[in-house]
Amino acid sequence: MKILIIGGTGETGRWFARFYKKHGFDVVIWGINKKKEIAEEMGVSFADDIDNEIRSSDIVMISVPINKTEKTISDIAPKMSSGSLLMDITSIKTGPMEAMKKYAPEDVEILGSHPMFGPSIPDIRGQIVIFTPVRSSKWFPIIKSLYEDNGAHIEILEALEHDRMMAVVQGLTHFAYITIGTVFREIEFDVAKSRRFMSPMYDIMLDLVGRILAQNPYLYAMIQMNPEVAKVHKVYIEQCNRMADIVKKKDIEGFVGLMKKASTHFGDTESALRRSEKLIGTKIAEHEELVRSIGSQRALKHIYSGVVHIGIIKKVMPRTVILERGGKNIKFLIENVRLLNEKELYSWKSANMNNVTRDVSVYIPAASDADVIKSVIAGSEGIVSADIIDVYKRQNTHSVTYRLTVFGDRNASIVQENVEKLLKGIGCKVR
């Protein structure tokens, strides 16, 4: 099947181009910026003749900014072939769905969709996708099955209900966090300094605010243009003013009453408390593991560069960790690195270090199993692997040569010496 992604050179369009290519689709992308190199990089085609690609595609997906979606639909939809599918991936549904129904020929199926994740997510598994199926009896089961088979959770909403839900899920949430960010600026609050005094909840809240502020402001502006958002904004601002007035009057009972009513309406606050404690516990556990590692050799993998740094953990502070390597102290922001566990470190050393080999030949007791001894050697400190490269049997004489692969950051002579001591301890005689 052939899918044409309009806006396929953008981040979200590229995510779906890779997804559909991975699952056997003939993928063609088009973008107003004409960046054909993006198509080449992903191994898909670029639509040089856009009208021909529209006519010959089984599916046309619209992945353009929200404010351009309806105009794009009006340009694209009339050119589509009978039996094909027109599909959008926009976070607002009412306008795009009306545009698809208006401009798509009657024999073209239409399907609204809203993936509840961004292009930084590596895989669709575990993610929520909302569908608004209209005139899609043939294609909706195919697309739904594709997403579900790859681990996505599917929700179905009609357009107006979707927009009302997203007015809170996205509109209110983003509005509140962005407003916190603008308050920081307005009162000239030193965010970096405040981290020195932060509680776990404040730490998480700051990261959520920063996460949103770090992303494309045009995208977040367009999400706020959901026609249902204005009603939510009005109530939110009224409630902020109401609570501010209660605080100004020092009305403790009024504040408590308002909070209790909100708690009752929220429902199941206990589950929310447990989930948030789990999140906080994860952050605390990561920090505690770093503290326990002070004085030990550990490996830190930089989340963005992928570079692994191995050294002695010297000092751990609330936001930074100092690693000693080669006589030099290197400071890392904790949020930028991940502490590798022993198995991960072993795998990395095995694959990336200039490991060395040493051969050890021994006479082993006649009743001994050379393979069992090999497994004992392989578990020794500093050993990547152990192999048997030569066996000599003659009457009561049983000679075996083991090839040791030693980690490149270890002294191979000392490791070999320790292995020989081990072999002697279990009754072997080094040749």
C-alpha cells in the first residue's frame, strides 16, 4: 500500500514516515520546504509531482500545522482517487473533520486521528491514539489493527467531544505550565538558584514547565486555538482569582473548603498519591544509587550524545555528579546522564574497549571437567570471556589451554596472575 504524507519533512511527519515504512508501506513524503534530502535520509520517496502522487496513493495523511490543516485539506482532498483514505493527525478535530467531509469526494474515506505523543517518543508501544472515524468502513479497521498490533492503545471520540476533552488535557495543562513560566520571568525569579532548595514535587514541576518551554511555541500556540479552550481559560482564571481573594482575606476555612470540594470531585486521590509517590521515589532512588557509588568505579552514559564515561564517582550533589577519570574531575548534570548497571557496563566494555588476550595452559585433575573450569574462569574479575583453544589428553595427563580475554582497562598481567592462583586453588598445575 502507498501512503503520501503531506508535511512529511516535519518532525511528526518524519516519525510516521518511518513507522509506515517499517511496516511495509510504500512511503512518499512532501513538504513545502522541498527538503528532498530528508526523504533520502529516511529511504523514502519525495513527491516531485504532488498531484500525481495524490491520485496514485492509497492513503494521504495530513501532517501540517493546525492553522494550515483545513486549507491543506481543501487543496488535497478533491484530487484523491476513489476508494482511498484521507487521514489527519491534528490535535483539533472539529474543523479538520468538517473540512474533510466538505472537500473529499463521497467515494473517498476519511479518518481523523490524534496521536497523544510527540516525535521524541521512540515507539508507538504503550501510547494512546485517538480516532474519529467517519466514512471509513474499509480503512479504519486496517489502520486500527496496525496501531494495536504494535502496542498502541486506541480510543474513539467524535470530533466535538474530542475537542472538549483536549481543551483540558492539553489546553488547560499547557496554559497553566506556560503561565508558571511567564510568572517566573515577570517576577524575575531565579529558577536555577531555586533548585538548591527544591522539594521532589517542585523538581518535577520545574522539569514539566521547562519541557514545554523548550518545545516549538507555534505548536503550543495552535493547540490553544482549540475553540473549546476559551471556555476552560475563563473558568481557570475565575478560580485563580477566587483562590487569590480567599488567601488575601486570610480565609483559612474558605481555602480548606474549596480544596475539599475539588478533592471530592477529583475522585480517587489515593491512587493519584501513590502514582506520584512512585514517580518521586524513582527520582530519589536514582540519586541514592549515585551516592552509594561514591568511591567506586561506575559508568555514566550521556543521554543525548550516547557517550559512556567510566571513572570513580567522587562527589554527588543535588543536581550534579563528579567523576574522576585519568586524574581529572569531570562534572555532569545528573539529568543529562544515566548510571549504567553492571550488566550494561560489562556489555559496553566488551564491545568498545581494546581488550587483550592471554593464554594459560594447565594440567587439570583427570576427573575434572574442562568446561566447568572455563565457566569458573569466565566469572573472574576483569575477564570478558574465557575459551578453550587446545586440549591434550594422554593416559592420566589432561592438559588444557584457556584463552582469556581481559578488559582493556585492567592490568592483564595481574588478571592472569589471579586466574592462575584460582586454577592452582582448585587442583590444577600451571604449565
